[in-house]
Amino acid sequence: MPQAEGGYISLPNNANSNGNGSGSAIYQSTTEPTAPPSVFESVKRVIGQAMKSTPGDSEELLRLERQAVLVNGRDRDKTGKTLNTKMPSAPTHTAEEAHLLGTMPVDPMDDIELRSVQLQFPNARGSIVDACEQRRVPTDKGDIHVAIQGDTSKPAIVTYHDLGLNYATSFAGFFNFPLMRGLLENFCVYHVTAPGQEDGAPTLPEDYVYPTMDELAAQLLFVLSHFGLKSVIGFGVGAGANILARFAHGHPDKVGALCLINCVSTQSGWIEWGYQSFNARFLRTKGMTQGVIDYLMWHHFGRNPEERNHDLVQMYRQHFERGVNPTNLAMLINAYIHRNDLHLARTPPGTPGTETAATTLKMPVINITGSLSPHVDDTVTFNGRLDPTNSSWMKISDCAMVLEEQPAKLAEAFRLFLQGEGYVKFSLHLSIGLHPNERALSWL
């Protein structure tokens, strides 16, 4: 007797012409699957029609798929219902659900595009290269690369980079910071790159005599003369800060103010000289080795930089591996470790036989370092040589590379420094978006 709930349905007997039922026919009828034809059967039917197969082949294919399925007692539960022992198939939907799903994507996130969402100030590192006008300035020691950012009719800021970097890799993130973009509407920035340190620079000739630190500082005179600049604001980092300090000490009338980060005012010590001498030798003979990269990372980020910003560290590692000309960098390192002392001294006013302006920097100076930087002691020594009436020492917490790790604090300090020197008279519009306590500082 066919079961009502056991996987089969009751069907009328297929009687023959004599009225006698055929047992085999009844068995085949009651064991036929109750579900509609599967998708696989429909696909086979379509393929068979497309291939113009004979009707007998199609019927044979369907007959093989409609074989009887015997269900024994082990496949039934206590109530007599058949257990579902097959793998779960795709969920079935009602006609209304199918209609709704047909009008919607399966995964909405695949087809959604945020076309109308744009950053007001995209912090793209490469955008500074596109925004700058590239120039080659001739000097007595060869041409140097200068990138101009901004309106040349505005007051000038001259930047100088550190070892292993150039203007794009050193200042792109900082000068693309929103607060700095608003400030630079009133200034023009001249990014100076040391000889052979720009992106894609060819290897300098073997007979080329690389300029010393004093000669690199003297090259800035050619830059100022080339662009007709009478006075500039210096902004330097590391080796670039040392070069700008030399230039300001030798030509105080050409520099109106200085912002120096991790500036070293003394000659190199024995440990620095030894490490950097090996680095320069490896760069000339073996290229960029892992030891040189580790030293450059320590020079810029101090110890354990991965714990603070892993992505930033990886970006700079890749730059040192692929974006630096090893031979040219060896020449700059050799010039830096053979630097002489700046010969600055803080002399109290009124000291007989001395004059303060001749022994220290007379222009306003803001001396900045990071609390995790390996150059903190050097900046303290440099601060002890400056006139306390026109200089400030600032240590920013939780960073070593201030430009990249704390750009907001550095930008605010630089803005207030310029404002105190009369370069930014009224800057309330520059503090839009700052905390109310910080916004009040713009009125000082």
C-alpha cells in the first residue's frame, strides 16, 4: 500500500483493457519521485535539443535519471517520516521572493560604487610631485633639482631633506596635511634636493667631487639668486637642517626664520663615523644592503618602529630598497660624516670682546625633535648654543620621525611660530576643524 507521508504518494491503478492491474506498472508509478524535475534534468534536456539528439536518446537519458529510490527503515524516524540524508541544496523561494530577488543583486556590495564620495584634502604622497614645478638650477658644483610649490609672489619657504630621502619622500605627507595646505596658501615652497638624490637620478660620474656640507649650504645662494629671493624661511630635517643652519650662520640677512628638526650642530662622533663609513663603502661596492637599510631606519625612526606604525615602516623600507641610488647616497653620507662643527656659542650680552650676532644664530629658531628620536641629545646640545631670547626647543611625544608620525602637532607648532614672527597676522580661517582649545591659539 503506498504511504501518504513516507516519501511516496497514492496513485490510481493503471488498469489494462481487461480491467486487471499490472503489478509492475503500479510499482513503477508509486516509486516515481514526487519532486519536480531538477535543474540538472532541465539542462540535460536543453543540451539534448541543442545537439539535435534523437528522441530515443533523450528518453533514455531521462529514464536513467528517474530510477527508483528504495527507502529502508534506517532512513526513517520514529514517526515514519523519511530522514533528510542528502546534502542541503539551494534554498527555494516563493514566487514573490523570487520576483524580489530577481530585481536585486545577489551581493549588494559587488555593485555599489561610492562615486560621489571624495576627500576634501586627499593625502596622496605622489600629489606633491604633480603640484610642483620642476627646475634645474646651475651652481658652481653642478646643477641641483628644485621643486616649486605655490605662488612665487608669496613669501618663500626653502626646505632641505635628510639622508636617504628627497623632497617628495620627505615632505609629501606633511605638506599635504590639511592644516598645512591652508597655511601654504600664503607661502611658496622651494624644495631643494641634494645632488643625485632625486627620484630616478642617474649615477654620478666616478670623477665627480661631491660638495662638502659648507659647499652644499653655499649652493643655496645660487637658488636664491636664480629665483630672485631676498629672504627665506628655512625648513630642514636632519642633514638638511644642518645645511640650512650653516647657510643661516654665514648669511644671516638671507634667512628670516628657521624651523629645524633633529639638527646636529657638532661634528660626527667615532661611533657615527664608523657606522656611516661602513655604510658608504657597502653602498659603493654592494649596493643597498640590509645593514644599510637597518641603519637608515634607526636614523629616521629610532628603535622598534614596527610597534608604532608598521605600514609606514614598510613603505620607507621599500623606498630605501628600490628608490635610492646607492652610489649617490654614499657620496652624501660621506660628506655628512666629514662635516665640521657649526661653531655656535651662546654668549651672554655685554661680554667684552665678543658679539652675540657673530657667534650664534640671530634669527628666530624653533628647534624640534621627537621623544623617540635618536637625535634628542644632539638637539639639546644645539639648543644650548642658541640665543634663548629668540629660540625655542620642542620635543613632541610618541614619535621619532615627526613629519610622518605627528604631522598635526608639527603643523600647529610651525603655524604658531610663523604667526609669532608676523608672517600670519590673522589666521582664524586656518584653524577650522580644530579643537576649540586649539582654535583659541590662532588669536595669539
